Amino acid sequence: MRIKLNSVLVDNQSKALTFYTEVLGFVVSQDVPVGEFRWLTVRSPEGGETELTLEPNANPAAKKYQEALFGQGIPLTAFEVDDVKAEFQSLRAKGVEFTTEPMQAGPVWIAVFSDTCGNLIQIYQPPEA
């Protein structure tokens, strides 16, 4: 069993695609029209097989869940980075709004930002081995 696909709920797929590619630097993997929405996935430019689906929050239950997490300050997902402080500076220079600046949480460093599409996203730097 492998994790190959994960999803983030987004309130606007086109806006999400711009943020996830132009701001975060992911690359488009799949972009297929599916009715009024798209099967839209991005992946890391560094390779790997895992894709992230930019899933429309059109389902009322999904939208309520997304809003509840955001309202409570809980990240929907997390992305690993090599250096949280450097990534924080880079993203902030691009206008990304952080709700949590870099801080140590046990053995890892974390920071949390808004993806402009209804989610909080955590970046984390794992402890050095």
C-alpha cells in the first residue's frame, strides 16, 4: 500500500492552480475537464510520485469541514521543506500570509500559512538525522 494522491479542498480551482504553481512552485501533473470542474493535480518539481489534487469544495459537507478547520486555525495538510525559516522568508516575500511564524514544536520546526483558497497549510522541517 502506498500514498500516491492526497487532496486539498479549494474554493476556486483556477485561483488554487495559480497559487500552488506560481507561488509554491509545484508543477501541473493532470488537468482534465470533468463537467463544471477539473481533475487537477500538482506535484513537487523535485520529483516523486505523489500528487496533490486541488479538489473543489462544492460538496456542502466538504465546505463546512474546510471552514471549520480554518476557523480553528488547523492546517488541512503539511508540506516538508529543508529550511522552514528560509521558506518562510521566500513565501512572505511573495505575499503569502502566515498565521504562525517559524517556531519549534518538539524536534521539528513549523510555520502555517493561508493558501488563499480556504485552507491553512503547514510547512515543517524535520529534525536532522
